[in-house]
Amino acid sequence: MDQSSIMKRIEETGIVPVIVIDDVNDAVPTAKALLSGGIDMMEITFRTACAAEAIAKVKNEVPDMIVGAGTILDKEQLLRAVDAGAEFIVSPGFSEEVVKHCNEKNIAVVPGCVTPTEIMAARSLGLSVIKYFPADLFGGIKAIKALSGVFRDMRFLPTGGVNLENITDFASQKSIVAVGGSFVATAKDIREHNFEKITELCKSAKEKILCAKQ
Ligand code: 3PG
């Protein structure tokens, strides 16, 4: 899928779960648990050794899931993620090299930007969506409101501290394209194979997002 189709899907889904896979065999059951809970996107983070393999497995075995790569820190990881089949790229910070390569290949990329200067750097490369991380520590909704007052053509994907208690507040902001986070599928729940719990958490999150957008 090209950059704009993925961005549309991120907005429609309203949430991008941040997934840490320790054991590659947990990737497909996690993807299926998310799908059963109504979430068809997942960001598998390059924080563990099996991330690329996990992305490839989900891509091949769960065709209804849109799988992206997260915590992409450099071009080497980016190339491995794309090679594995990642359909979108998320970074905790702004890397010009990563963004430029994604743009050349028409791959959706969401870099982390929390300062006006970083947002301007992303904007100057044609991006209109940035990750705001860690959202809770960088001023949360108050900061996003202030930034979106200036950057009216930019939309935000806050992650870091988003949970079921505050998701409605985040999701009801027009400037917030979707929320991200690990709260629907924590590394612990994945490790312990609490897949039904993950499905239930996804359903609750989706419900709250739908209410917030009304
Ligand atoms: C991220 O990579 O976006 C964050 O680690 C997610 O933060 P959370 O665990 O607080 O949801």
C-alpha cells in the first residue's frame, strides 16, 4: 500500500498497537487476537531480535493485518523491516535518512517529533503525520493542542502513556490522527499468551475511540 492509503487506514483504525515480540511464535496469535478485537494494524518493534521474522510471519499468515515496523532507528533496520514486508515505518525520533528513503519508495513513515523544529523538519520532507512520543512526558494533550494551533496541516500520533483511561481524551482531538501504545497488548500479556484478554482490551479501546470520534 502506498503512503496515503496507509495513512488513511491508520486514521480509520484509530489505534496503532505497539507490539514487542520476544518469541517469534507469538507473532501470529497476537495478530489474530488484535484482529478479533477489531484492530487490523500493528507495529512490531525492532526492540527484539526476532522483529523482522515476526513481521514476515504476520505478513504471510495473517493477510488481513496491516503490519508495520516500529522503533526503527537507522537505515539498516529500515531495510531489514521493508525486506520482511513492513507496510509502514515508525521511529521514536526524526531521521532524515529514514524519512527520505521511505519517501523515495512511497512507504508510509511516521517519525517521532516533539519540538517545533523537529515537526518543521518532518513537514519540509512532505510529511503530514508525526508520532508524538513520549506523549505523557512531553505535555500530553495540552502540548499537542498548542503545537497543532501552529502546525495546522500536521496530525499527531501520540504514544507513551496512552491507556484505556485517557484514550477518549486523546482520540477526541481533531489533530490526533490515531493513538498508539502497548496497553492493548503488553509484552507481558503476549509472553503469557493472554490472547483473549488482548482481544477484550482491543474491543474496549475501539469502543472508546468510536465514542470519542462522534
Ligand atoms: C512506543 O514505542 O510508542 C511506546 O513505547 C509506547 O508506549 P506505551 O508502552 O506507554 O504505550
